[in-house]
Amino acid sequence: MKNLTTIAAFIGLAGILVAGLYLSGSDLKSSDAGTTPDILDQQKRVATPPKQPSEGPEISPTGPWPKAVAEEIEYNFGRAHVNQEMEHTFTIRNDGPAELVLVTGTPTCQCTKFTLDKTNVPPGEVATLLIEWKGKAVDTSFAHGGPVFTNDPDNVTIRFRVEGVVDQEIEMRPEGDWNLGEVSSDSAVTMHGFLYSNVFDSLTLKSMKSESGKVTLDATPLSSADVIEMDARSGMEIIATVPPDIAPGPFIDTVTVEIEELTKPVTISLRAHKPGDIRILPTYGVMWNAETHGLTLGRFHTSDGRSAKLMLLVDESKMDQPLELTEVTADPSFIEVTLTPEGSTGGKMKRYSLSVVVPPGIPRTDREENNPGRIVCKTNHPSGEQLLLNLKLKAF
């Protein structure tokens, strides 16, 4: 009997607990019945407000909120040339019930500019973001853009980006001067050079001309195989021929090539040399390049100055008087040039020393390979030969 009483009491207690849980659950459901998901979401937002950058617009703590939608945030422009100005338009749509406020952030590069057509976007309307950019140097992985801040708590920051490859419009092979070498008295000399582009799918020749009028020029498009071999997208071969009747001494000419796709003409410096009655030879310790007529004076302090001496071997068989310099043009103008007789090697071959002096006290000067100094000396030799020297020096 005692055991039955205990079991009955236990069953009664369990029933009370179950009823309590049921009534508690019913009250909970009843209290939530009038709370919509939006209100719950609102309560959640108020409890944990979104982080907004200091430069962004203010976000409402209670809503309603806009909904910023940007279906495109990245744009690949492919390939472009250095300093080409480009642009692309992105759109930002407001799919929410409240006004969308937009603020542009700072682009990742000064080469990139943001412009919004509107900063306040009503529900259902669209704003456009114009991004303008210019690659100022060769860049095989150009990628720039920046943020647009919004008052949409679910999309506080939208980052836009443009990317692609920035390359030179045109490249030459060989680089720098095109040196044709020595021209004989009875045959012309010809060289083959190339112009090619990694930007344009084709190069259309408009015109070619030689400044001197003495160089014969021809051009042919590169074959597909040649383009692939040069790792280019398009190109042409330039054939330049210098005739044998040029004057003895150094020959320098400029070829101008106009191509439809380029923003400016291509200029090619041609060099050749025809042996004559005056030969320039270096003396001990002097750096002289006969092919380029280059004299390297090196680095030195402005207070020290610098000098170099070259040897001239002159055929005076057709001359009644010694060789003289009749006119000297120097750039920079402070360079001094003097010619001194050194005697005969036998017969009509005479030796002279040609001294090039940079005096102390000159201003700082940097004349390297891309901007060399130059000396041109006219002589009284009946051949009409001139002496040409290209100088490399750096005075600090």
C-alpha cells in the first residue's frame, strides 16, 4: 500500500511539470505571435549596429533601410598603351524601401578618378559610377579602384576595380640607334629592323621618310609566325639601305615612320660610317667606340674637370697644307677642342692629336647614352670630312 501511494505521488508531480512546460511554451508562442521577421531583424540590427567607415553616410538605427545592389564590381579592359585615357561605368541600384545614400572613398591610385551621377538614390532607382583611369607606366598587372560607402547596413562598403595590362604602344628591335656599320665606296649597306606592338592587333603604315633623303626605305608586315616568335600582337619589318655615295666619315640620319594606330610618329636614328682620309684612334686609357663615334669621359667632380686625347691619322696626299679645324660646334658649349700636329708616319700620312677638355668649374652635367654631348668639327680636308664625337660624361 505504501509503495502504491509513492508511485501515485510521483506520477502527479510529473504531470504538474509537464503542464507547466506546456503553459510556458504557450505563453512564449503567444508573445512572439505578433512579432514579424522584419521587426526581429530590426531588433537584431539595433542590438548589433553595423560598422561604418568614418567617411561613410550615417546608417539609420531603426530602419527602414535601402538595399544597394551592384551586379558588376570588376572590369577587365584587356590591353592598353601607356598614358591611354580610359573609362568604365558601373551601376548601383536601390532595391530597398528607403533612400540609398552613396559616398565615394579614396581610389587606390592618383591615376584613378571616381564620379557619381547622384549621391541620393530613391527606392527603385539607379546611380552610375564613372571610373576614369590612365596607366602612366608599363604594368602587366594593372589593378586599381576603390570603395563606395553606403547607408545599407548589409552592404556598407562596395569595392570597385578595373584591371588589365598597360604596355608601350610600339617597340623597336634593335633598341636605340640602328647601326648599319661600314659603307664601302662601291656597294650599299642594308639592315633589317622591326617595329612591333603588344597593344594593337594590327599596324597600318601611313608613311616613311628619311631626313637626309639618302636612305632607301621599305616595310613589310610580319608574318603570323614572326609575330608569335617576337611575343607580339602585330608588327612590321623595316628595311633601310644606305648608298655608297655618302660622304666619307660618320653618317647620321633620322627616319620617321607614321603608323595609323599610333598617337605619334616613330623616329629611328640611323648610323653608318664610310672610311675616308681621316681615321680616329684612341690613345692609352681612352674609351673610344669607333662604330658609334662615342667618347666616354666618365664621372668626375666639377672642380676637377676632365680631358681625353685621340689620335688622327690623315691622308694628306691631296693637300698642300696641314689639316686644320675650320669650325667646331660643341654641346655642352663649355667643351674645348684643340688639334695638334704630331709628325708623319711616312709618305703623306700625318698624325695629329685631338684633345677634348672639360674645364674645371663647369655646372653639374649628366650626358649619358640617351642624351650624349656632341662635338662636330669641320676641317679643311678636300674630302669634306667632318669629325663627329658623341660624349658620355657625368660631372657632379
